[in-house]
Amino acid sequence: DAKTTQPNSMESNEEEPVHLPCNHSTISGTDYIHWYRQLPSQGPEYVIHGLTSNVNNRMASLAIAEDRKSSTLILHRATLRDAAVYYCILRDGNQFYFGTGTSLTVIP
Amino acid sequence: NAGVTQTPKFQVLKTGQSMTLQCAQDMNHEYMSWYRQDPGMGLRLIHYSVGAGITDQGEVPNGYNVSRSTTEDFPLRLLSAAPSQTSVYFCASSYSGGLGEKLFFGSGTQLSVL
């Protein structure tokens, strides 16, 4: 069974915030939550990661539920360049477990 | 820096043939890994290495061999290709494999086994 569950697809209007959810109900205490995104015909690109606390960087914010069973990637203002597949990933030691990803469409 | 370089970009094999997918990084990263990506699925870890001479299995290691003789290179070998190994393969590296580190991915190798 997949360790993370994400919606298959989402749409957002350009310049609006986007909230991409992820469920990881079987997460263990030492698993880090990572988010990567993948543009067509490219390898995944790092977005953000966290363990327990909410995290911010220049690309996005990561909100982690208090029980750590879910998290949300927040893109504050979607641009056309943000159209990609976004993967929520659990890192357990040296192993990364990818979900099936959410395909984000940004509407001009 | 070139980052993570994968060769070839495309490859077609016949069932039973062998080949090696190459991966090289110029960032002095200790941790390197191989993933496969099948349509409609996320990436799945095949093998990984935390340094020269050290390798370990991931989620889907069957049918693949790896070795790590240098810090820079981490080749993936298919000894007898099968149609089930048709996939896109990605190599990724990070500095030391620490939990807080991000992975750097190559651009992928698209492999078709007929």
C-alpha cells in the first residue's frame, strides 16, 4: 500500500494560492515529509521538507498537521511555471517513498 | 557544475539483452540512488548507495545490479532485460544522505524492452 495519498489532479487560477493536500496516516515518528515537483520530461525537483513544524522557503510553505498524519503544500501565488506533478514523499532512513502525485493545472 | 548526468537518454533493448545505465555526479555527494517511474505511478527506489563500496536494496531491486567503485559514478546494470523493465529511470544524489537533505535528480533514461 502507498504510504502517501494525494488527489490525482487539481486546478488553480494564476496568481491565486494553491493548497495541495497529502495524507500519510501510517507515518512513523522519524519519517520526514518531503515535497518534490516534476515538469514534463524532467527529473523531480526539490520543493520543501519538514518533520514536525511548519516550514517556509522561497518556493512554498509546508503545513504539517499536529498528529503528522497529513500535510499541505502551499503555493502562495500560482504561476504558469508551477504547472507540474507534485509528489508528497515520506523519507524513512535512506529510503524515499513517493506517492502517485497531484497534477496541478494553472489556468491563465 | 553539471549536477547529475545520466546516459543514455533513450534506449531500446530486446528481451534477454544486458545493458548498463550510467549515472555520474560532480557535486562530491556520498549518497546516490536509482528510481524507476512507470506510467501513473510515483517513483520507486531500486538501489541506493551511501558511499563508495556500499550499496543496498530499495523497494524494487529484482533484476537490477549496482556497484559503487567511485564517489562520482553509480551505474545500474540490467543483466537480462525483460519487458516489465520498460520504464523511465532516474538517478538521484545528495550530500551525505542525511534526513534533512534534498535529492538532486538527473533528467532520466527512457528504456523500452521489446
